[in-house]
Amino acid sequence: MSAFELIRLALSRLRSSRLRAALTMLGVVIGVASVVALVSVGRGTTSDITSRLSALGTNLLTINATGRNGPSSTLTLEDAKAIAAIDTIAAVAPESETSATVAAGVSTTSTSVVGTTAQYAKVRAFDVWQGTFLTDASVEQSLRSVVLGATVADNLGLDATSIGSMVTINGLPFEVIGILQPKGGAGFNDPDNQVMVPIGTVQKYFVGGDQVRTIGVSVDSEAEIQQARDSITELLRQRHALAATADDDFSIFDQAQLLATATSISGTLTLLLGGIASISLVVGGIGIMNIMLVSVRERTREIGIRKALGARARDILSQFLIEALTLSLLGGLIGIAIGLAVSAGIGRIAGWGFQFDPATVAMATLFSLVVGVVFGVWPARLASRLDPIAALRYE
């Protein structure tokens, strides 16, 4: 009997018991849909993390203070100026941060106040929506000028017409000179939920001292990042008079490290969730095996008649195996469609869009076929080995 005829018989058999076939396929549908959706969500999460890290800055190195005397005691503005003189460095922006309440009229919001320099926008890859960013003159004179992040501006009800207006930061008046383009973010360290003022102003009115929390460094090219790291390490160890055996009192992080760590964690979680979802496929396979065993028992006389008319054992084996494969494949295709729809919905809500991976679809299809083969072989072999005389006598 040809493969086409076997498939036609399998579909005919499934149509005659639609409800049972649908319930049998349900486990495969749920399993495949879960795998496809979770893998797509994992890819979307990785893509979102990558885009957010890229938005932090171009070829970015972040130098943080560490050491026994606390993070505020090891990095200074002079360190930042010395780093700027290294050949491979494109821009340097020292940062001193604190939390404060910003008010405009009757509207108030709690946000981060970042004291920095004019190169902060280049280092952190910010674009100005309205007005201008901090200038060298405003930084040198420690003026009370402020650039608002997009979220802060929205919270205060400020727009393009607000350039030149006054806001207060912890009660001190500041002139709004610019509003930034939104980057997108949420939760802790949201790049849109902060305001930038000259670093001398923050040190004078809010934090005191000349220490800085972080120094952001933009390297000329990605190929020079490691060279820049080595040069900065050597320079800061000399400036901080560290002995050869002493540990660094600072740490340097780059985007590649953060991206590799985030991608690794995301990949591991995706595999874990995909493995958990695959359990549904096993449950679905057991359901297929169960219904095929019931089918063999119900069709014992049919098998006996076919064998009496000359059907070979391999014909019976092929018939029941094709039925099992048809059940699992149809369930897999339905599950793929549902999984893609779910992942598209999640991607739209989360903001990373629809993530389609042909390899995931191919893998899900293969898994559903494997389930059909693995759990359909035993019932098929059982049917093919029935004695025709005993089968004909079966009631």
C-alpha cells in the first residue's frame, strides 16, 4: 500500500472520531506551543537586553570606584582628565549621582541627579530632543543648568516650550536648557528617569567633595577596547600609588562583558523553560500511545480480516504508525501556530516585537514527528503481530 493511501486512511480514521483525536492531540499542541512561545520569548529578551546595552553608549567602558575606604574615595575629576589624555579614548565623562526631588510648578517627581560634563551625551549615546546639552562653559562655571530625561519631563508636564523655564531640585532653582530623546527603559537605573547638571554644581550643593562615583569612557573603536582597559588600569594604579601586590581600588566593565553575561543567563533560562515545556510533549506522546493501544483493541477484527485477505505485517505496522504520526504532526502544526501567535502577542506587549526563528519551527515539527514515532511504534508492532485466526475470533 502506498504512503499516500496510508495517509488517506489515517485521515479518514481521524475524521470518524474527531473528539477523541482532538483530545489526543491536545498534549502535543500544548507542548509544541509552549516550546515555540518560550524560545521566542527568550530570543526577544536577549534582543531587548542587547539593544538596551547598546543604548548605554558606543564602545563604552565604565570605571567604578571600589576599595576599603568606600566607592566615594578613589576616583576624582583629575583621574577623569588624565584618562582623557590616553590616545585610544574618544570621550570621558565623570559622574557623581544622587537622588533628589525635582519640581515644576505644582508637579514633583523623585529622580536621579547626575552631575557630569559636556561629553556625557557622547559617552552615554544620548540625543537632545529640544534645547541643548551641557556645555563646557556651564560645567566650568558650575551653573545651575539642567537637562531633563524624557520621563522626568513627562512627569513634570514639560514640553518643547519649557526650554528656558525654571525647575527646582531639592528646593534650589535650575534653568532647563534641554530635554533628551527617550531611550526606553524601566525600573532601576532607567536612563530616561534622570536629570543632568554640571558636576561641580552637584558636588557643591548635594554631595560635597571632589570624588566621583563613576567615570564613563568611550573608546575610539571596538578593536581598541582591551588596549584602552590596559592603559586605564596602568594609569589609575600609578595615580593612586598602588603597590605591585595591591589590588585595584577600581573596577572596569565593558559592554561585551555585560552582554555576554546577560546573553548566557537568558540562554540558560530559555533552555530551562523549554525543557520544562517539553514535558508536555512527553505527556502528549503517552496520550497518543494510549489511544493507539485502544484503537488496536477496538480494531482487532479489522486487522484479522485484512491479514486474512493478504495484508502483510509491515502493512499493518505502517498503517498504525502513520496514524500515530498524523496525530502528532497535526498537533505539532497547530501548536506551532498557537505558539507563534502567543509569542507575537507577548513581543508586542513587551516592546521587542515579533521574534520568528525558522530553526525553532523546524525543531518543533521534528519533535512532534519524533513523538509520533516513539510512542506509535509499540501499538503498531502489537497490531502487526496479531494472529489472524485469533483476531477473527475476537469479540
